[in-house]
Amino acid sequence: MSDRTPAEWMCTLDERIIEYVAEDSLASPRLMASAMQFNATRRRIRERCQMLTDAGLIAPISDDAQMYEVTREGQRYLEGDLDAEHQPRPRARG
């Protein structure tokens, strides 16, 4: 693993989501919630996917945002070539 520079708003789950999306062509919150390495609810994963989408690190494959793919910026982040603090700040959800 490269030296990654997460944004202050990011949590460990965000990194696991980006890694999962980069490795798996079928990446949905439901599939991620059932994966062994995730200890989070589907709702929590969906919320974090929305945050990561706002930041430009992953993107929904379809309009219904059920499946995600890693973006070029997300791949650069995983490789340690992008400081996530310089990505757009996700908007608060409530």
C-alpha cells in the first residue's frame, strides 16, 4: 500500500470502499455490506459512497447510484499520488 493522504473528513471505511470498488466490478452498498472485510450497515456504506462520489473518488455507474466504479482521481488516491484534501469537500447530508 502506498502512502495515502486522506482528507480530514474521511474515515477508514472510506478507504475500504474505494479499495473494494477498484477491485470489484460489481460494487454496490449491498454487496459491500455483505463482504467479510466490512463491518458496517448497508445504509452507512451508502452514505459514505455518496460522500466519496461528492469528492470525485468514486462514481455511480447508473442513475440510480446502486453500482459504483472508481474514478481516475480515486485510483490516483489509492496509488498515493493524490492528496484527498484537495478534492471537492462533500456536502453535509441530513
